[in-house]
Amino acid sequence: MNIDTAVLDAANAQKINDLNNPHVEEVVEKYINMMKPAKVTVITDSSEDIEYVRNLAKKNGEETPLATKGHTVHFDGYSDQARDKANTKVLVTPDMKMSKVINTLDRETGITEIYDIMDGIMEGKEVLVRFFCLGPLNSRFSIPALQITDSSYVAHSEDILYRSGYQQFKNLNGSDEFFYLVHSAGKLDERCKSIDIDKRRIYIDVTGNRVFTMNNQYAGNSLGLKKLALRLAIYKANNEDWLTEHMFVMGVQVAGKNRKTYFTGAFPSACGKTSTAMIPGQTIIGDDIAYLREGKDGYAYAVNIEQGIFGIIEDVNPDDDPLIYETLTTPRELIFSNILVNDGKPYWLGMGQELPDEGINHHGEWKKGMKDESGKEVGPAHKNARYTVRIEDLENVDEKLHDPEGVPVHAIIYGGRDSDTSVPVYQSLDWQHGVLIGSTLESESTAATLGAVGVRNHSPMANMDFLVVPLGKYIENHLKFGDMLKETPLVFATNYFLKDPDNKFYYDKIDKKVWIYWMEGRVHGEYDAIETPVGYIPKYEDIKKLFSEVFGKNLTREKYEDSFAIRVNMYLDKIDRMGKVYAGEEFVPQTFKESMAMLKKRLVDAKNEYGIDIISPSSFE
């Protein structure tokens, strides 16, 4: 490689040479020479190399040790606290088709701009060259990923979140079948925070299998292997014969039944995704991203591409999230970000105890009531504060977390949020109807988010923010995936947020355990169901029994009839909204359009038959 030996010494160059991969050498040489760091350190799978990264993050001030052994804290800049959607763009060529909702930029223009930003951006810094594996090691699911970064915090986070992949690159035997991701925090201030945030850019080059992310530190922007590589994988999967999905993977175990049933689930933000994946008594494989492929037996299988969790910490408390809370408050390797620190102890919003009136947070030295430069009061911790921890550190980790074959997917849950339309749980009539349910997923805005309350945001398969293919093609590939399988997973939908006439939720947060037990029973043919125009809903006797057995609660017939009533006009309004969305999309499959038309016809026919627009479940029995 043509890199100055004062920058890349012989020992580190040898680590690259040992991969015997000219494509890796080309990438490293090109970007090191472009960004001009003072030193290059190549990290292998060895414990010594990984320990070097961990220590470097503390040495250079990107992380600070806390009082509990193994715990550190990282602070992002005050204006670098969330995903930068405006500056996150997919680079496209003139012949590439994308949905209108996707933020795109001409590929040639974007590469010229980002290369200009990258020129000399690492001067005086040490850069880390990392090798990871998306998915279990030595698996047909796996995708090797090369990371170049000047942030030891980013590199340390990835050690927790992803499997080391230096050996996986050796196994490539010189192939270029890998993703690569180039990151720089850019110029830093005295607190080691990115300065040039006006030059923050996150560009995803799907045809080049690469991501460039500059002048940022917040993990959602800087950790290329997470939501940025998710886009690369979506593009790859949708041009092949598998699926990349924004889904958890969990094992469902019903008390008294000697079996485990694996579910995946896609939920938009604030719709109950994490709380579903962490239902007490169940096991977790992953909480965020899954690859799905056809197994040797013709059934669907899934893996978690990660081995860790980068989770929102707000409202994690010992009552609602006992497993996570226990993990966050006991010794282990764990990174907090953007929380409040007082006397070496971490504090966050909604943790179930009173917070100190002063400390250190993402703003710096903090005192209660202080305001920022714009006059806005600075809270003790950020609402998007996070924790980074290995899944293996959770008590409910599933034993198949690292299984190279993945786990069989028995069911898929699509979880939306609305206060007045969808029943709490139902099952699709078939795979095509299930794809329709996922493709019309909506999340109703709340008082906790900016903007008007009650606005329904469309997010097909909870993946809208990350799509890099036309929406019609994405749906078509879901339909094709089902056609490939010997037997498709059952598809369910949940809505934990339906409200009664007094504007109160019909069910408690913990009641979702009943819905998942019912779904698990449906997978194994243990429950009959009522066929309605929107899908199969539970029978009263079945969930009444489950509520009694699981929680000792009495579900009244009146509450059941009200909450599982089919609100025809509300569903028809949703179909009209979705019809307008998909009317503007290209490549929408005819079978999808027919599924939507059939759903509308079933609803209209039911309304005409019963002469009312809110039909009780008993009417369909």
C-alpha cells in the first residue's frame, strides 16, 4: 500500500496484508491518503487490540469512567443529539428510481462534495481501521463490514454492538463482497465535540456498498454499521431474494408449555417495540434489525445483525423495565450517552427517582433552571439519551443469539398506534393481507412529539426512514418472499393505544403479554378466532381466560365488545389515506392493489349488511 510509513507502520500494515484482499487495501489506501491522519491503527479480533480501543476512548476524553465498574459516559455535542435526517441522503444515478419520500442527491455531485469535506479532515488524529460482521459469524446471513473512524467512542460502541470480523475478512478470499463505512468527527472543541456541524453530511452510496459520515459523533449518525448499513442491506436484499427489516427477534414462551415460538416485529417509534421484545418471561435475540432468509427446510429464518443494544434510556425504571434496569445499574461494560452525571453516578429522565439539581450533561456543567444561548431551558438529561450494552448481559438473552442458522420465524407482528381505529390485536387472513397490513402501518403523533397531536404518520413495515428502493418494489419483494416459502409465518397486528369514549386506554401497558400469548396459541392452532373484514380477532372466552391466568384480571364482556368492535368508517378513512399514498408510487404490485380493494369491499359489505358503522365482534360469530 502506498501510505507513508510514518502514518501506517509495518506492524499495522502487516495486519492489512494478512487479509490478502486487494479491495480492502485499495479502500484503506484511498481514504487514509485523502483524510491525512497522523497515525493509523489496525484492529483485529484479538482481545489486546479491542482493549486498546477501550482504553483509547478514555485516554482521549471521548468517554469518562463512572463509579460502577465497567461503566463509562460519552457526551455528544449540544447540536448533535439525534439522527440528522436533512443531511442524510441516498446517492443516486439518473437511471435509479426512488420513492418521493426518500431524501436523495445526485451521486456524482454528492461524492464530489463529500470528498472535498473529507480532504484532510483527520489531520493530527489517530484513525482506527476496524473489521466487523453483520450477523452471526460463519453464516450465510453474514455481511462483513469495514469501518474507518477517528472516533474511539464509535469504535468502542461497535465492539459492544457488533461481532468482530477480522477473520471473516480473511474468509472472503479476496472478494469485494463487503460494506465499508468511513467516519470522521471532524474538528473538535475543548470538550472533544464536533465543531463543523454545518458541514455534517451522511451520504449512503448504495451502488458502492459504502457510507460516508462526516462532522458528527451521535451514534445514529456516526455508527455506520447501524441504520446507515441498514440502508445498504435493504438495497442489497431487495435486489436479491431475502429481506432486511427494522424488526426485533424474540422467543415467546408460555408458562406451562414446553416450547419456544420465535416472533419478529416491526413497530414505528413510540408504538411499543422495545417493551414487546422485553416482555417478562420471554427471550430476546435482537431489538432492532433482522435479516430474513429462506431456510433449508423452506421456512423463514431470521438473525439479529447485532449483538448489542443502543437503546433509549428515558423511562427505563425498575417497575416497567426491571431486566434492563438491573443491567444498567450493575457492573459490566456499558456506555451511557447524554445522561446526567453527579458524583460518578448516572441519572436519566424517568428512571424512577429524583434527579440531582446539578451535574455534568451534554451541555457541560449543568444546574437546574439554566438556559442555553437561545434562552431555552436545558434539562438534566437529553430525551434521546442512550445506553450501549451487549445483549448477552441481559438475563433474558436467547441461547440462539449467535446461531449461524438463525431461528425459524413462526410469526411477524406489525405494531401501529392509533386511538380510534384498529383493534388491540388481530391476525391477517393470509400472507398477501399481512403484507398489506405492514405496508399501511401508521403511527399517531402524541403530545410527546413536535407538531400537531393525532397526525397519522405512514411507515411501511416501520422502515420508511431507511428505504432506499421504490416503495412498490419493497412491497413486491415481501410478496415474492412469501411465495418462495413452503409455509409463511402468520402475520399479526397490534395496537396498544386504542382509547375508550372517556379518552382512556382500554388496556394497561403490561396487558400486551395476553396478546402475545394469544398469537403464540394461534401459531400452534390452539385457539379459534372470529373472521372479520379486517382479519381474525380473538374470541372473548379465550382472552378472558388468558387475562385471568396471566394477571388474575377479569375481562368483562362489555370491554371486549367495545375494544374489539370493527370501526368501519375509521378503517375506510385509513384505506382512503393509503390509496392516496400509493397512487403516487411506481411499481406497486397489482396483487397489493387488489388486496386493498378487497379489504375495502369487505368493510363496505359488512356495513351494508349490519346497517351500522361500528360492528361488535359477536356479530361476526
